[in-house]
Amino acid sequence: MSTPEELFADPRIHPYLERQLRRHWVQDDGKLTPVLHAISRLLDDVDQQRQLDEVAMESLAQELHERLERIERSEHRYRRLFEDSPVAMIALRASDLAVETWNGAAERLLGHSAADVLGRPLDQLARKTGSECPFTPQVLTLAPGATRTLDLVLTHRDGSPRDTVVTLQHVSLADRQNIVLHVRDRTEERQAARKQRESDARFRTFFEYAGVAIHVLSFDGVILEANPAAEALLGYGPGELIGRSATSLSPDEDVESTRELGHELRHGLRESVTVERRFFHREGHIVWGQLTVSRMKQHSESYLIGMIQDISERKRMEAALVRQAFNDDLTGLANRALFGDRLRHALARGTRHASQAAVMLLDLDGFKRVNDSLGHAAGDQLLVAIARRLEAVVRAGDTAARLGGDEFAILLDDIESVEQVERLAERLLESITRPVQISGRDVSVGVSIGYKLTMPDDDDISALRDADAAMYTAKADGRCAVRRFDPAMHQDALNWLELENDLREAIERQSLYLAFQPLVQMHDGRVVGAEALLRWRHPKRDDVPPCTFLPIAEATGLIVPLGRWVLREACRQAVRLREVAGADFTMSVNVAARQLDAPDLVHTVREALRESGLPASHLVLELTESDIMRQPDRALRVLQELRDVGVHIAIDDFGTGYSSLSYLQFLPFDELKIDRAFVQRVEDGERDRALVRTIVQLGKSLGALVVAEGIETPGQHALLHELQCDVGQGYLYSRPLTDELLLQFLREHRDRGATSALPTAVAHAA
């Protein structure tokens, strides 16, 4: 039998049962304990189940709470998305299609605020777009959960239409049936599409009727389309260009030069490329075009579009400008600029490859005579003919140029030997000196050639300078000759330049003077005149021979101011000399070619006579026949004007120039001077005497006084006297004398008698 204390201490007794037993205790005879244990176990099970139910309920409550929060957040997000969506969204009641919700995008699209439209049917804002189904039936027949897309034109608040695409969706929201509209504005899109169609139409019109050649290319260069202008430009018929490779229409070198640009264009590194390219015309000739190729995308496909502007005429003009810039207009040869450029390149190649070139300068001898006598047109024809002969002689890789006037140049690149240059020069000499037919007559000129073999330290300026020095040496050595440059020529050129500067200074300081050589009457030895000869006593070089400084004066034009001074000084001295020699004493003065060409020669003569007081008839102007025949017509006019002044005219050095007997009979001259070359040979034989006799007889037949110059022996004097020559001049009678010595000579001659001027043997014979 269990006591209460034992029973209450039993852990198997449920606490609830324990409390009840304490309140309602009964005596336990031992049979109650198992029952109590069984009841406790039942109560434990009930407690455990209760605890499980409480946890489950708490978990369920928590889940419900979370779900409600998610729903609230979802609804909030949905509201935010709805309100903030850039797409116009409208919610309608399914029952009457009245607007329940209207977001900001819808307000912006249609111009109505939400307050304006809430509760209003949407069909008041919609119009049909060509479909026969009105808006309302389309919505009413929409089943729950279904969607539908409509093209609708909605009306903006300002009355303007909005072309839209509307997606309808039938949804249930909080046991309400709603129609949600997603509205996309296609007004601008459709306007853009319309503009694109219009643009395509305009492009097609432009493509077909444009005056510019246009073709559409695939990215691999195949022509897909070509407009009529492109076909016409290249000579093809309609459709004949389609399918051809664009590269087949141009030379390979043109295609190769632009290959990299084409690669960049196809790979999007460039949007367009513009190049100048040659194209083959169907008939075989070349068409120059400015080709612009651009990337083009149309209907999601990419193409290349090319436009060709015909620039053939511009290219012809550019070529003409290049020819004008680098070629001589008259002959078509290279000009000075192009020659200099090629010379510089040749010198550079010579330095790199240890090769040698030759620079050759050619100057025509007698060209001015042809130009002056036959006219500039004939001179131009002669220059063109000479140019063609140069081209025929030089090698294909050499350069022939006209540097100006009658001066030509040849560049011989990569020569093998001096003999090669000499052979070419001789061929040029032979070719150029052959007569040229101009206006039905044969015209001949000579040529002086100088050349320089280039050296490693040469530049273009020094090479031309040295060849020029060699050419002038050829001229000085008698013309129609070839000379190779020698460093001594450079020294001669420097001497020339130094003498030229000194001569200018001498003219300014008036340090030149006149010497006078007497003119003796052959039959009685009387001094009848003197020739004024220019002399120069250089402060450092002593006396400079006239044959040295007169060519410098003539080449530089200094002979003109010198000639004016000589005329004035000779006339002044003649007045002094006449006081001793007699009233019939004459003064002879040489007139150079440059003076004859000067427009003031007659005026200069008049002034010299006026200033000195010398009678015009006692002034004799000597001109060489070569100078007269340079411009015979002009010379005839000038000589006639001088004769009208009253001065006498003498033809000097007769027989050595290019005289023409047809002109000689018309020239107004008073004296004929036999050149010293004939006088020197008059004792050599009958043939030489016959020639002098002929000249004397020619002069006398024309009514001229015949003067022999350069008489040095009594035999020459005797023979010339026998041939009836009138006046003699030479060392036999006297060397050139200063004015004071000539005055002394004249006084002595006057005091001893006329024959004192003759050699003793000649005087006894007289």
C-alpha cells in the first residue's frame, strides 16, 4: 500500500494529476497506482500534442504575417511600377470599361490628368484605325487571363491623334475584374517609317536620275546596283555592271594603293573613304574619277555605296599645269626647275652607289642672227627643231632640257666613261649644225658645248656652274666646239668676275683712257685721221688688253656707257688734234653691237658733236659687218639716221663676217676697212693678192674709201698701194699713241713733210 508522500514523489505521476490527488486524496490499497500511471501517460501525451499545436499555430501565424507583408510589398511595387512606368498604363473596370487607374506616362501621352479621366469610359478617347471592330467589343470579348493587341488611334487632349499599339490583359485584382492596357506610342515611329519610305523614294529617284555615277557594293566588292550615270561614265549598258567586281574596273596599282583603306572601311574603322582612281572605260581609254565609298545600312543589312565624280578634265588641267611647271612651253623639254630636280637626284644616287653623271650645257651660235633676220616665229621653229634633234640623240633615261633662250642642257645619268660623253657631244654637234628647213629656206646654226663630270662633293649649283664655264670656253675657242670642264676654267671664271667688278669701278672713276692709231694716206704718207682705241691701265694688273676686257663689257652691257664716254672723249680730242693735223683730219670710233641696239645711239652722237664742236663729217663710226648683219633692217634704219646727222660710216673687219652683198649695196657707208687677216697674207701669193684686189675694187665700185688695217711691213704697204688702196693703218706707221704723243707725232710729221709717215723705202719710191 502506497503512502501519499510516496505517490506524490513518483515522477511518473503527471503534475495535473498530482494536484487533483492532493485536493481529492483517497486511500490507495495498491490497486490505484497503475491506473494513475496510465492516466499520467495520457496526460503527458496531451501536453506534448498541445505544445506541437502551439508551435504549428505560431509558425502558421508567422507565415501568414510574412505572406501579407509580401503581398503588401508586391502591391506597393506594382503600384510604384505602374505609376513610374515609362509605358502608358491604364486600368479599366471590366464591367463598364471606365478608367480606374491612369499612370503618369498615360497623362503625358494623352494630355489628360488622372482626375480628368477617372470613371470615364476609355472609348471616348479612342478612334478606329481602319478595322471595322470598335474598341469596346474588342475589350468585352476578352476572356479572363487572356491578352490581345490592337492598333488604336487615341486622341490627345489638344485634339491631335496618337498612333498607338495597345496590349489588353484581363486580370483579377482583389476579386475585381480589370482590363489593364499597356499603350506604346508609335506616332514618331510611324512618322520615322514614313520619312524613311519617303527618303528611300527620294534616294531611288536621286539614284536613278543623278548626274553622278553611283553604285552599291557588297562588302566583298561585287556591284549590286549601278545607276545610269555610272553606266554612261564607263560606257556600259543597263545592268552590265551588276555582278562585276569593282576592282576589275581599275588598274591593279590603283587598287593596291587603296587596299588598306578598303580594309578599314569594311571593318568599321572608317565610315567613308575618298580616293582618286583611274577606271577603265569599256572602249579601252582611262577615265579619272574621285571615288567616295561609304558604309550604308538599310533594312538591317549593310552595304557599301560608291560615288564617282568624273575628274578627267581636272586631271588633264593638272597635267598641263605640271607640264607648264616642269616643261618648257615651246619645246616640251624639261625646264630649268625639272632639270635641277633630276640633277639633284642623280647626284644623290651617285653618292649612294658610287656612280657618276655628266652635266652638259649647249648654247647655239648664231641664233640671234636668225631670230633677228627671220623673226621670232622662225627662231621658235628653229628651237623646236633643235629640241627634237636633242631627243633623238640622247639615251632614253637621260634628260634634255631647255634652260631659256637658246641654251639647252643634258643630264647623262650613270655614265661609264668620258669617251661615252665625248661621243654623245660629237653626235650632238653634228646633228645640231645640220641645216634646218624654215619657211622654205635652209637655216644653219652652230653650237658650243661644255660638260662637267660630276664629283662626290658636287651639288646642282656647282655642277651647272662648271659646265657653263666649259661651254663659254668652247665659245671663246672659236665656237662649234666641245670642251670638258677643267678647274682652270673656274679660275678663269673667277678672273672674269673680278675683272667685271674692277671694270665697273674703273668706269665710275673714269680711269680708262683713249689711245689713237694714225690713219695714213697710201700715196703720199699724209696723216688724215686716227682711230680711237679704248685702253685700261689696271691699278694691280698694269695694262689690261682690250681683247680681255671688251668681251666682258659687251657681255655685261657695260659697253653702252663706255661707248658714250668714248664718243664724247674722242670728239673732244679730235678738236685738239685738228689744230695740228689740219682741217681734214677725221676721228674714227668703234661702235659695238650693244650700242647699235641701244635706242639712244643717234642722240648720243648728236650730243657728243654738240658738246665738242667737231663737225659731223669729221666723225667716222666703225661697225663690223657681223654686227650690222645681226639685224640688217634695223641697222639700215639706224645707219641712215646717222648719215642724216652727217657722220661717216665705215664697215670694219670686212670679209670676216656674215655679210650679204644684196644688203651691202643698200647700206649707207663711206669707208670699207679690209681686215688685217687679208693684209697679213697679201704677200703670200697671187691668190691672196687677188682676194684683196677684189675687195678694193668692190669698195671703189660702191664709192667708198678703202682702208687697210694691220699693215706691218713695207712690202704690204707697196702691194696695197699698187692695188689702189686709199688709206693704211698699222704698226708700220705707228703704234697706238696717247693724245699727247699723237700731238707730238703730228707736229713732227708736219715739220718734216708728208712723207715722213712712210717707211724710208716707201718714201723714196713715192
